[in-house]
Amino acid sequence: MELQTVDLSKKFGRVGAKAAVDGVNLTLTEGVWGLLGANGAGKTTLMRLLCGLQKPSAGRIMLNGQDIGRLGADYYRQIGYLPQHFAYYPEFSAQDFLLYAAALQGLDTAQAQKQARQLLAAVGLAAQSRQRIKTFSGGMKQRLGIAQALLGSPRILILDEPTAGLGPTDRVRFRQLLGALAERCIVLLSTHIISDVEQSAQKIILLRAGQVVRCGGRQELMAELGCHNLEDVYLHYYQ
């Protein structure tokens, strides 16, 4: 599977405004990709463009050589997305929320129930499946958000700050989950927790002012710059 952007740009507001995403050319294949950049670099806008939540001002997004605009629903069915602040119904239980989200995706009842059970177990919420979301801690809500992003077995998984609020044990569980998905999914992971990217992502995209400044294997980038860890790579570009 290959997800490609060709001269992808997005501008907001008046004519002549600076582009939030500016001529981005990327080719993503299966595996975990870490998307790094300072605040305002354009990371969230790029992810929303890939999810089809925003329309590009210029350029194209293609899946296996086909424009996603032409693929339509066939493309969106393959996307799993966790926004930085995901929406939920506080009165729903965790299980009911996943069943509701699964219904919106068109999963049949048997599939939805099976996946809800499996995903709640995978994120460590099986014991709280009947508990109302309004009683959840921030970390528990985040784990539920990760579970809903995995509904429907997406082939493209886009995660915006997925580890925010997670404790050390839950972050380890999350990294293990990504490792299991890496062989069959394109995973795009954006987080300010550099250690989570270093532990999870084999390939790194560095974004600054809406443009890709570097893209490559994590180890290759570190060796090229003589850095011992990804934090040093980040500081090299953004300090």
C-alpha cells in the first residue's frame, strides 16, 4: 500500500495568506511514521487533509496511484483517525460508544460487538466496558479514543497526540499495539513526546512552516547528524 501526496498545500483565510501546508510531497508505505514539528508547523492540518476532513488548496492525495477524490468512500473506509481532542458522549458506556461508532462505519452487529470487546481489551478497558465515559480519567478517555480509531481494521491509521495523558504502562501497551499493526498498516503518529516516536516509528517526517525539511529512516537521520537519539535530531532542526 502506498499513500502519496503530490505538491499538497492548504491555505486558510485571505488571498496571500501563508500556507499551513506548503507543497508537501510524501510517499508513505506500511510501517509507523513519526511526524514531528514545533507548534504551528502544520502537522494537524496535514493529518486532516489525509483524512479528507479538509480539502487541499492545491495538489493531490493518492492511494496506490488513484486520487482519493475518485476513490471516495472506498478510501475513507480504510482510514482510522484519532484527533487531538476526540468527541464522545459522556453518558455512554465505553462499549456503547464503540458500538455507536461502529454503526456509523457500517459494521454489522456481530462485527461491532466482536471488535468492541477485542479493542477494549487491547487498550486495557475491558473491566470498564460498562462504565460511563464521564467517569473516566483523561488517560482512560485517550485509550478509548485509540480503540475507536482502530474500529473497522483500518489500513491507514492517523493519530494526533495519541499518548497525551497516558501513564508509562499505557504508553508501553500503546507502543506494543502499534508494533503489531506496523506490518499491515500505514501509521502516521504525531506527538510532542519524542521518546514515544523513537520507540515506535521506524521512519521520521520533520515538518517546519508547512514544509517537509527531512524525511527518512530514524537510524539513518541519527547517523547522518551524529546524534545519539531522536531528541537530538529534533533539537538540531527546531532549537
